[in-house]
Amino acid sequence: MEVSAPSRVVDVAPVKSTEFPANTGGFSGKSVEIMRRQLVDAQVEVLRMYLEKRSQEQLLDALDRLIECTRASFREEEALMDCFAPDPDPVHREMHGRVLARLMALRNSALDFDRGRLLAQLIFIDRELTSHISDVAPIPECH
């Protein structure tokens, strides 16, 4: 999967809201692709907040957006798995749950970590999400 460079909006200012494509009764690879791009943008935003030593509030807002984007992306992906696979992979769903739990734990304890430990956690989650996004095959349309 080719991931485009972050938009200037992400490079310049944090994104305040997430606009996910509306589900119109069917699922599309295009809507999942849009969500994946938003997920990558949210990852970049969190790391940028950290590197620029932004306020704790801004970092937490960025983490909240990353959690929201991750949850929406996983939800759409699982709906597609249900559409195409008679027996969806429970291990894959469990991985989604673990990643979301790790993100929530990081968000809930972010203010307690020193900067070094926080960066280590951010890098670990970034690698998990990036690996997951790059491992998923292109998604066909499901109606």
C-alpha cells in the first residue's frame, strides 16, 4: 500500500475533528483507504506534538484523535472481514483489541511517563499500526 505524504494541515496545525466517510450500506475499499490515511495523519500528529514539546492538553487531544481514527479504521476493517470471510480471523480481531487497549493505556498514563518512556511507547504503537496498515491487502468493494 502506498501512503501519501502528510498533508500541510497535519504539518501546520493539529486536526480538531475527524470526518469519516459515511457508510452507505455497503463497504468500500475507498472508505477504508481514506480511514487509513486519516490514521496515518493522526499518528504523525501525535509524534509531532511530542517532538515539538506541545502542551499536555495538545498531546492528549492528539492521542484522543489517534484512538478515534484507530477505532473507526478497525471497525470498518472488521465489517469488511465479516462481509468477505465466512469465518473471520479471531486472531486478527484480538490484535485490534490489543492495539486499542495499548493506546487507551498510553493515553491514560501519558502524563505519568517521563519523556523517554513516553517516546518509547509512542514508537511501539506507531510500529504496530504502521505494520498493520502495510500488511493489509487492497480491499475490494462489498455490497
